[in-house]
Amino acid sequence: QVQLVESGGGLVQAGGSLSLSCATSARTFSRSFMGWFRQAPGKDREFVAAITLVGASTYFADSVKGRFTISRDNSKNTLYLQMSNLKPEDTAVYYCAARTGVIASARVTSGSEYEYWGQGTQVTVSS
């Protein structure tokens, strides 16, 4: 069974920074296109960012573009989301997701296109 384990969430003041990590097995990570999603209370899950297999291409939601960075370390089987200039509206549970296979474009924004999901980590941004 594939497991994705997020970490790094917490409480931060508006304007602050936070870094999330998502770890999985080497077998899964080496074969997977990766993404981050988030879900705020009472709202639908939304796409945040995605990165291709070797990190050559990334894609971001407009709401986080210029503030968030997605990266991966294939030697550590870990996905990262570096968040800066955080806003109260970034408050949500953040999930990492994986899809096996080679995809040329990082523009994979629908949750239904991902096969595996982590349990989520809470990010709270206070005003």
C-alpha cells in the first residue's frame, strides 16, 4: 500500500513562512508526478501546485503564484512546499498527492487525476 506522509504544518502569522514536506517510499516517489492540494473548512479541495517526475516543470494555482515554491528531492523521496508571505486565506489542510507515470506538463490540477493521497497537515495563518 502506498503511503504519503505530510509534515511541517502549524500556526503562523500573516506574512510569515512555512515549509511542508511529504515523504513516501522510493518505489512510489521515483515513478510519480506529485502535487499539493488544500481544503479550507466548508470549501472544496483546491489545487495548489504540481511538479513533474524529475522536477523539470512546475505549475501553480494563481492564488499562490509568486509566494509558494514546489520542489522535490528524489534522493530523499520527499516533496516540499515552501510557503512565504502567507495570508489568512491560505489556512487549510494541505495534502500531497501522487500519480504514477511520466507526464510532460505539470498542469495537472484535478484531484481525480491523482492516485494516492496523504492524510493532510493543518496550516493556520493568523491575521
